Amino acid sequence: MMKSTVKASSDIALIKYWGKKDEVLRLPENGSISMILSGLDTVTTVEFNEKLTKDEVIIQGESEEGEAGRVIKHLDRIRVLAGKHIFAKVVSQNTFPKGTGLSSSGSGFAALTISATKAIGLEFNEKELSILARQGSGTACRCVCGGIVEWKDGETSEESYSETIYPSDYLDIRDVVAVVDEGKKLVSSTAGHATANTSPFYVVRLENIKNKIEKVRMVIKEKDFDELGALVESEALEFHSILLTSQPSMIAWYPGTVEVMLAVQAMRREGIKAYFTINTGFNVHVLTTPDFESEVNKRLNQLSLVIKTITAKIGGKPIEQNNHLF
């Protein structure tokens, strides 16, 4: 059997998905648009080996039972598709903190899906990989693509997949990630999805989401950064209003999160192009243009509660590598 190593990048959702029509297949209640982030990457090596008596999973140098179980479940899906009962060794390494709301499961399961299918001898196209990756992690179905990506919600597994709507070089946007904590989130995204419909605002969100997706597509097409930034920041706040008003409430923000949001709005008042967005965690993505990247980076690093920043730009598709992790 082969060994395969793949590098996949995380993403940041410009329009978020929240809530699932189907928990097992991870079919989202709404579509979403994201951009792939080169600079927030996961590298995963998978080797299927007949000498192994069980699967071995090492993530960030450690074997964590909960995460390993989810990985093995995904390997089982791939083994069924290949018609092969053979154990694997999986080693995965991130360039950014995992479990902190930076979509590490997205890049992780995208890299796992592609490396495992290649290692076991399956040849899938991008749509098929997206459908398969989605079953491991919803976000992963976007991370098998490159550039600016749209995830179609769909009513069936075959209809819910992601595709690139604009290539990575269509827009030159920079993402300066303000890391305010490197610990794990208190509430997982999976648990949060299950309570989405308990928010009184959730129905209104779903009613308006298709129009919002169309608006974002339009401003991206027109390359209007300020209009895009305003829409994305407004969407992040609306999204977190759902989290805050769900039962039980999901308060994802830390003091540092609020410090960064206020600093970004202060920067704009000075004419610096910067807009924030936040996933289901506490670390903040600050979108800006190349002209303002260094200033935004400098100002974020001066904040008392920011540990560090990670800079990223719009990235391409996952790539296979020759330098294996073991």
C-alpha cells in the first residue's frame, strides 16, 4: 500500500453555516462562502500497512482518544469505499493552534480525506472529495477547494458540496489573525450546531441568508473590499447573536476578542482598511488589504491581550507533498 502526505489550508467563512439538516451526513441548514487561508495549514501523512494490528493516530505529536476516534471513523468510511480492511498510521501537524475556532478540523479532515484516499488507491474528483470530507467535518468540504469557495446546502449528500467560485488570485486580501488564547474552546462547534434553532433569531437568519450570500458574491465580483468587509463584519456579529441567544447560550468571546474588535473599529475611523470576523471561537480574523497589512499587524500586536498574530492570504487547493511526516 502507498503512503501519501497532503497539505491543506484552513478557511475563514465570510458567510457562516450554522445548524444541520442531518447530523450524520453533516448537511448544513444554509449555504456558506469562505476563503481558503494559505498560512493556516495542516500537513497529514497516511500510510495503510498490512503489518499494523490497529489504527495509529498522532495529532500535533500526541494521541488524543476523542480526536483519534473521529479520524478512525473517517478512515472506516474510506475503507468501505475501497473495499479494503487494512489499518493505517496517521500523523498530522498544524501550523496554527487547533480547537481554538480557527477551523483546524476543516484543514485537518481535508488533508486526511485526500491523503487517505490516495494512499488506499482511490481516485476521486474534487466534488467527490468535498462530499466525503464533509462527513468528517462540515468545514472540510470547503477546504478541499482553493480560492474563494461556496458550499451548497443541498437536500441530499450528493447535492451538498463545495466549489471554487473565484480563484486565489482574483482578490488580494490579507487576513491577520489575532490569537488571544491558544487553549481549546469551552463548547465544541458540534454541540453548538445542535442548539442553533433554540435562538429566537435563527428563523430570521435563515430567511435572509440566501440574499446575503448573493450580496457577498456580487461585491466579490466587483472587487469592492470595503463593502465586502462591512458585510462580513456584520455577518459575524449576527452569527454570534445566534450563539449568544441559544439555549444554553454559547459565549465564545474572551476579553481579548472584544479588545481586538474595538481596535479594528478604531483603525477604520483613522482610515485604515480593516474588518473583523470570528468563527465559533475567541480568536479574531482581521481582513485587510496589502497596503495596510503591516500597520494592522503592528497595531494588533500592541494590544495587551493579543498573544501573537498569524498572517495569511487567499490560498489554493491542497497539494500532495513528498516529504512525509514519518
